[in-house]
Amino acid sequence: MTDTTDTSTITSFDDLGIDADIVAELDSQGITEPFPIQTMTIPDALSGIDITGKAKTGSGKTLAFGIPMIMRVGAPQPKKPHGLILVPTRELASQVTSALEPLLKVKNLTAVAVYGGAPMGPQIDALQAGASIAIATPGRLLDLLERKALDPREISIVTIDEADQMADMGFMPQVRRIMAQLPEERQTFLFSATLDHQVGELIDKYMTDPTVFEVESDTETVDTMEHRFLKVHYMDKAKVVAELSRHNDRILAFTRTKAGADRVARDLKELEVAAAAIHGDLPQRKREQSLQRFADGAIRVLVATNVAARGLHIDGVDVVVHFDPPDDPKTYLHRSGRTARAGEEGLVVTLVEWDQVNEVLGIQRRANLNVPIVKMFSNDERLADLSAWEPPPEEAPFSTKSIKKRKRRGF
């Protein structure tokens, strides 16, 4: 059953049935009004129903599954968590943990994040000390299960977060192995931006008569995003990003390769821009340090590979730059979703070399975007405020008729 309940009427967290101490903690953080996916899912989640939530990145999914789990798990026990949250990346594991820790504290509960790229010993010790919720990446969780450092028999509630990215990253076999070891009597949540293909198989196999909640949108792209496509020379690309950084506090730039991320960060530093790269070959400690420095404002440009596009949850990203155009519209949306989060405005800039124009036009068409690709150099004064500058509508690459035709066909 799919529920697209009208959430236009503002609902308070109190009205959703959330405990007063959790509401008070949310209020102290300035979180006073629930987002649509929270309004839709939390009441049923609290009642014990299996739920699937489909919503865009940055729509409040962490609290949508985190609050009900916190209210339903028991006190910490050695090696026997009651709740399990599966996430695709170590960054997301850390960030979900950070988001839920203040709410756990008011209930005298604890959580432990377990992920690869970090020493296993401290994670085993934390599980032995007792945790109500384990927040884990699939590979590390399987290692811990094999070592009997975590006993899954008491898990009564599980969340699969960013399920479509799990599929994209090839984690589905690991997820299936984990789910097969969990108690049959449990409540299961699944949250994702899309619910197709392998995600649908997870729902069919591991969930019991779930209600599917979907936040409807007229477009696949976030309404508060501004999209700009700049035709640039490859030798000028880093300078364009450097110029953007002089007028924006936080820029997240995406490259296709790890070596490319390192090179762009190095080029930006040579241009006297505080920048750092983040990708899978870097030690976890260095990745976390770079993320924290970016969040604190010490780094103006963070350069990331595609794998980080869905694992990074950072508030206040002013601009997302597709330094290298993505391979497909899905990746474009995932990367772009790092800005304009939770109702904020944001700018998405795609740098297009002369031989990439047709490729980018294909992505635009499939993403229902119709934005001119405008030639621009790094000394162009329009870079000072790209959001305010509107590309000439007469240069739009597609006719209105062709766009409407594709929408009717479901593209």
C-alpha cells in the first residue's frame, strides 16, 4: 500500500506521539516542525508497522526512522543491541550516530557506529560495554557477526537506510546475509530515494506488509536548487571553482576518480583556496578531519568522489560543483542533493568541457532539466553571484513541447 498523505497542514512533534523529553531535546536544537516524511511515517513506526519511506535526499529521513527506534529499543546489553541501522558508507554511519546521540542521551541509551577503515578493537569493546543501537556498514557488521562480537538475536527493529545506494555500491549480497541472521519477529524500516529493482526485492523478501510512504514532488530535482551549466576550458576549471569559493562559504565539488579529487584539491591549494579531498583511499581519520574542518568553515572547498555523494550529510553547503559531469541523471541528483537540504536554497554548477556537451545534454533531458550551457571563463563577473544571474531562456536546449512529451512518457 502506498500512502501519499497530504502533509501541508503543519503538525508538531507532540502531535506525532513522540515522548516529551525527545520533543524538548529537538526544540533545544531548533528543530520544532517535522518534515513531511517524518509526519507521514512516525505514527505508524511507533505503532509497530513495517514502513518504507521514499523521499529526496535531505528530507529528514534520519529522524523519521531514528526517533521511533529510540522510543522502542531497550536498555543497553553487552553485545546484544536491540536496534540495527544499516548504512552504505562510514561517513553516513558517523553522521547518523551524531544526529541520534543527543536523543539517545535523554533516554539513557547508547549507540555504537561500526564501519570499515577504522580499528575493529574499539568497536568490539564498545559493543561489549553495551549499546542499544548498532549503526553499521554491511562489511564490518558481517566481520563482527563472524567473530561473535555482536549477537543479533535481540534485534527487534532494523532500518535499511539509503537502500538504493546499497544496491548501487554492490552491497545487496551482504545485506541479504545480514537480514537472514536477524530474528523473524522484528519491525523493519527501509528508507531510500528510489524504490526500484533490487530495493523492491528487499521489500518483498524482508518486510511484512509494509506501508509505503512517499513524499510527492512535481520534479525529481529539488525545487529550491538553482542549476547552472557552464561551458569551460579544462585548464580553467580549477580557477572557476576558486572564483566561486571567493563568493560562497562552502563548496562541495565532485570528481569521477580518486586521483582526480586529489588533483583538484592540489590545484585549488595552489590557487590559495583552502581545500581538501575525500575518497575511499584516504585513512578514515583523515576523512573525518576533513569533513569536520569543512563543516567548521576551515575548508572552503571539499572535493569528493561519487561514492561520497550519498554518504555526506553536511548542513549549509552553498554550492555543489560537478567538476566532472556525472555518468547519469541519478548520480546528478544524488550529488546535487548535498545542497538545498531541508528546505534551504542551494546552487548546483556543472562544468562542461567542449567534448562533454552532448553527454550533459543527455543527462539534462533524462532529468527533466532544460538549462542553457553558457560559455564562461574564470574572470567572468557573473561568477560572483551565479544564483542571481539567469541564463537566457531563448538558449534553452530543448523545446517545451519535447520536455512535456518526455514527461507524459514517464522519462
